[in-house]
Amino acid sequence: MSLKYKSIKPDISLADFVSDFWLFQNLSENTEEAIALPDGRIDMFLSKSASEPFTITVLGIGTRPHTAKIVAGTLIFAIGFKLPATEYIFNFPFADLLDNKKCLANDFWGFNSEDLNDFDAFCQKATQKVKSLLPKEIDSRKQKLFDLIYCSKGEITVKELSGMVFWSSRQINRYFNQQFGLSLKMYCNILRFRASLEHIAKGRLFPELDFADQNHFIKQVKKFSGVVPKELFKYKDDRFILLSTFCQP
């Protein structure tokens, strides 16, 4: 493959805010096409290529597949954030960044183009920077809410969550829409879709999560990927970036 993807987990101290650090690179001399699938993360990435300057960009939550032309020599180092990071690390809402992106200053958080020379060193620098921004405390209801959402991989209803965290469904959805630009139910559906990709990558094309039936499963997969499970599996080692990560040894 001409497209290289690598991901590593963060230090345990960052687990509430960081999902992973990742690297993406086009190793060929040609522009390649890649399809990014919704994964429930907020991504901040540093990128450059032979024909494009160094940039730092932050991406909001994605709700649909996005086809991108990756020019030759593109190199991206990134931090994948969990949702609490928007409020407690970035300190601003991401509602306007749903399916959208925002360019940041080229020296944001002290990063620069030289940080793209060494992925391990980038991960260490990013770890230290995020650690320096960690809040002394966070709202206990929100912490429990996100713990339940991520542990369940989205297989939990808004009503169940509301009862567990003693926060009304209306208030939770207002928070999600104002902070992230989508409802909690939609976000849980995205996480459940992401979890189903691991099964699809192994050729298991039937629902193994809390889908009503096979038809519902197919519709949800097509909604977030643009194709049915069989088509996803067919191209598991090629165009779909997130799906291909589940095929790596």
C-alpha cells in the first residue's frame, strides 16, 4: 500500500481526553484517494507535503464519509481527542466544526514543522503539552457520562445514560448540540458504527452489536460509510483508512 497509517495509545494519564496519536503518510509519487470514515474523534493534525506548506488543523466530529485527494509526499502527525477535550483542553465549543475543520496558528501549542521529523518525539511532546493543560477537576456528571458512552461503544440509550448520571435527557442533548453540534443519540450511533468496522474487517458482515436486524445494520453502515458492509470488506486493505487499521497485524 502507498498509504501508511500508524496509531499508538496515549499515556494512561491522558486516557480521559486523548484517544490516540496517529501518523498518516502517502509514500507514493502520485496523488492517492482515501476515504475517511466517522470515528467519533476530534482530530488535531500537523501536516505538510512536497507541494503544500506546514499547517496545523483541527477537525470536528465527522458524520459522513469524506473522500480526500492525498498529494504525493503528504505526511500527517495527529492527536485524536475524545469529546471532553473540547471543553477542558481546547476550551471552546466545536459545534460549528461538525463535518468541518479550522486552521490554527502554525505555532499552536509550540508545534512547528520540525515536529514532523520524528513521530515518537512528536508523541512525547504532545503528551507533555496536553498534560500541562489538564484541568484540576471536571464536572462529575460529564466524566461519568463519557465513561459510560465510551465503555459501551455507543450501545446504550440516552434514557439509560440519563438515569445513571442523574442528568435529564433534555439537558444532555442540549449540552451535546451546543458543544459538539449533534445529538447524543447520533454520537452513540457513530461509535457503534466504528465498533462494527472491526467485525467487518474480519469478514463478519452480520450485526454483532445492538442493531434491530440485518437490514438496520446495513442501513447504518451505509449511512456512515456510503457503502454496504460487503463493499467495505472488499476494500478493507485499500481506500478506507479507518477500516484498514483493523486489518493490521
